[in-house]
Amino acid sequence: MAAKIASGAMKSLGSIRRDFAPWLDQAAVPFIRFEAVTKRFGGFEAVDDLSLSIYEGEFFALLGASGCGKSTLLRMLAGFEAPTSGRIVLDGEDMADIPPYRRPVNMMFQSYALFPHMSVEKNIAFGLKQEGMAKGDISERVEQVLKLVKLEDFAKRRPDQLSGGQRQRVALARSLAKRPKVLLLDEPLGALDKKLREETQFELADLQYQLHTTFIMVTHDQEEAMTLADRIAVMDKGRILQVATPAEIYEAPNSRFVADFVGNVNIFEGKVAAATGDRVTIATSAGRKIHVASEVPVVAGQAVSYVLRPEKLRISAEPLSGPNVLEGEVWDIAYFGPVTSFHIRLDDGSTVKVAMVNATRQGPLQLTWHDRAFVQFDEDAGLVLTQ
Amino acid sequence: MTSWRLTKFNVVSMVFGFAFLYLPILLLVVYSFNASRLVTVWGGFSTVWYRELWNNRGLLDAAWVTLKVGLISASVATILGTMAAIALSRYKRFSGRTLMTGMVYAPLVMPEVITGLSLLLLFVAIDLDRGFLTVTLAHISFTMCFVTVVVQSRLMSFDRSLEDAAMDLGATPTVTFFQVTLPLIWPAVAAGWMLAFTLSLDDLVIASFTTGPGATTLPMKIYSQVRLGVTPEINAVCTILIAIVSVGVVAATLLNKRRLVRQARDERLAAGG
């Protein structure tokens, strides 16, 4: 609910791709539909009464901690697991009785699952052979996808003669070779080191843009989900908490869990002291009054939390003007290069996190450990949440 | 790791150990080339007993029977044993799994006399004429479990996502088995076959119980001849058997070694990035 309100209120937080937002179009028909899907393993509910629509051409990410049910959802779509109840519809067709080898989806496995006894070429051709494609067409297609992942010179090699990054590309090429309607990616970049992961992220996004294939990715890495996906579903305990664009998830989370799971956040818990229109005064449990703007209607006495991203605060050694000025002591400083993160112990005993962009080389602040510091945020810097 | 050096003590224990194991076999091989008819008296080098052997129809027939029984029973046992191994390692939760595991492994520890006797009783009960067929069936039933053990241990380290990937790419379960699973577990299946073949080759007890006229195996023939006195021909036959078994063992070791070398290389590459 909150997501809907937020997307209405914040028009600028749309898709990264201009003019691509089929989920806002009432007339658009979803390409994949999970309808009240539940999956139980023994007594454990991996997926709990989950409904979700994904549109053609979307790059969709399922984000959550391990054990949240995201991989089970992917495996059900691939056909390796059958839902305990509910329905999965792909391109208008109920998938219930269709075995994995007849589904128009292909999966890139977390372990890559390359056949160790076959060359790169044979690995990629494997799926095409099952289709009964003619020999000449197969070699043409293999060449084509190898070019796509820039591995033309490695066709004759065996998987054990490739580096981790090259194996990842072969796995990707193999899953794309059959031109599936949907490509499923299970932690596609999980096994790569940080530098390679960043490079590959952009290549993956480019590839999806070129091919217009629907991509569904499972990941526990919020940065990966934010960089790649058109929309993200944040999952916990087999349920979806919020489905929205990366910007909405970050700037307009619908619950404390989502706000806390994605990125860093300050959470002020408290009760509404006064509310006039969208102006709200919150009495925090630490005994402070903050003045904020609320996008959701609240009434006096209601328990709410105010979530505030660290980079939305200003910090200074000198007293600051404006609403919501907090004062405290510098407790911790972490220098990351592009940003510096401060932990300020406020005089009321609570701690706030402040991130400052290092826009100049010298750094504008002379703050160090145990200095007095002033922190300020505007009324619309954060978000009032009721759940 | 402690460094491992050839001290005098180590050399002596090694010599004694190997001598204890292989001296009798070596003696047998040497005496098979003895020119003398007396088994324990050296009369100069000769291959006469190998030529004699060639003319000994009884021994040759027995060898042929043994070879046929070994080839057929090892092949059938490998198919059945591999199937059992797959069922046991794949389907973790079917009713009677524990019972089946126990039943598959029981022949490993069952005294051969009991296996032989019970098979004999069965064949008598169902009125099956004892001969080539019954020996072969008996050998299938007692070598199958060895194949299962070998193949199952390989399947434990098998990455099941490979099979998922094959099916995801459109391969039916049958195609997946023959094009992905089998080629990867093949060394274990081959090792199982060789084990089954060797076991069948030197079995005396179970064959004695279950065979009939016209299907005397080589171990039975040798045993009955030895009771009348050891002839140098027996030494020659045994030397040939040892040669066959050695070739099998060396081949199995090389197969295994190749796999280990490849595995080590994979790990090195994976570690290197």
C-alpha cells in the first residue's frame, strides 16, 4: 500500500530506463504471474502465499537474506520444485504439469554447473542439440553467443582451463543460447571478486538491454540488485515486503525492515505529538521532538518511525540553522574515499549516522574523534513509516 | 607435516612387508618357468608348461567358462549395482530405504558359504538346472553390492546442479543420465566393473555350490587338481591369472590417478582465479 502512495507522490522515482514502466500501465498483461504460491518443505514454509507479476522485457531482482525463499521461487519457475499450492503462469500458460526440460526458461546457476567433460563449444551447443537444431545452425548460434560474451577464442577449451570470470561468461552464454523467453540468474555474480563483479554488472545490464529478454535475478547483494534491476522485490520469510524500482526501495521504503535491509539508515522511533496537514511533530523515545513532513496521514498519539538516510543529514563543527538541529560528540569516523561516514553520539544518548561526500580533496571538515558536532536535517529529508 | 625419510628401519620393514605379501606369488611365477616336472626342484628355464597348458583341454575349458561368467556377471552386476547406487543416493526419503541399504550391503559381510548354500537352496527350490546360468546368477548377486558401494561413494560428491542444468537446457531425464551423469561417474562405474570381474574370477566357494556338470570354473578345476598333486601347469595357469588381475589393477589405478591429477589441476586453477 505504502509503495503505491509513494510512487504516486514521488513521480521522479521511476525506472532507470526512460519510458519503461509496464507495471504502472493498467492495461499491460503480466508475462509471468505467481498466484498465491506456497511451497512447504516438511514443516518449513519456504514460500508463503506469494503473488507477483513480472512484465516482458523486465530485469527483475528478488532480494533477500539467505533462506528467505528467493531461490525456491526461482527453482519453481524453472520447474525443479513444484508449488505446494498456487499457480505459476508464464506467457499465458499454466506451468503446473510442464517438466523443466519443456519450459521456455533457462537458468544460469550459482555454481555455473558447466559440464566438465565438454568443451566450451559443446557446453553451449548442448541445449541446441536437445532441440534438434541442424548442425550448421548450431555452430552459427554458438559462435554468435560466444561473441556476445567476448569468448570467441575459448571455444575449444574445457571449463577447467578457464578462470572464474570466463566460466561465468560461458554459463551466461549457455543459458542464452536457446533464446529463452525468460532468463533466470541465481546469484550470477556471487562467485566473482569485487572488481570483476562491478565490470560484469554493467555488461549484464547492457546484454539485457540489447536482447530485450526478461531477466529474473536472485541475489542477497542489495548493490547488485540496485545496479541491475528495473524493479526489486524485497523478500523475508517467504513473503514479499515491497516490489518497487531501486530508487523507490531506497528513498520510499514501505517498512522499517525494507529501510533497514537496503542501505544504511537512521531510525527514530516515537509517537506523533502533533499533526497538522502533512506537518508532523514526533516525540522520539529518546525524548526529543523532531519536525517532519509525512506522506501518509497520521494522528496524534500514533506510534511511528522516521527513517532517514545518513547522506540526507548535514554535519558541521559550527552551529547550524534550520529545523531539526541535533548536537553531539563525534564517536566514530570511517573514511571510504568518496564518502566519509560519521557516527555522532547525541546528547540524549542515541547515535546518528551521517555520510558526507568528499567533494574536495582537502575535505571541508576539521572534525575528529570526540569533537563537538552539529547535525541538521530538513523536514522532508526522511520518511514517516507506520509499519 | 613431518618429513618422510628412508631410514634403515623403514627400508627393512618395507622389504619384509613386501616379501611377506609377494614372495609366494613370485615363487609361483618363477616355478611356472621350471623345466623340471617336480614342483620344488629347479631344473632350468623353460616355457614347456605353457605349451602343455595349451594342450590341456580341461583347464582351457574351465578358463573359458570362468571368463564368460566373469564378463557377463560383472556387466549385469555393474548395471544393477549402479542403478541401486543412484536410487540410494538420490531418493533420500522413500519408505524402506534403510531396509534396502541394509540388504544391499549385507552380502559384503555375509560368509560366502552361507551365500552359496542359500543360492543353492533357491535354485533347487525353483527347479533350475545347475550349470552356467546358475553360476552367473550367483556371481551377479554377490558382486552387485561391491559395485553399489564404489558408485555410491562417487555420487556423494556429484554436483547435482549439473543434472538440473542439463534438464533446464531441454534434456529429458534419460538423455541427462547418459550424456551428463554417466560420463562423469564413469571411472567409478568402470572400477566397480573391474572389482566385480576380479571377484567373479577367483571365486571358489559360491561357484562350487551353484554350478553343475559342464560348467566347472577355473578356480574349481585348479582346486580339484591340486588335491591330486600340484603340477607345473597349475603354476602356469596361475601366472596368467595374476597377469590379468595385475593389468586390471594397474588400469584401475591409472584411471583413478588421472582423475586425481585433473582434480588437483582444477583446484589449482580455481585458487589462482
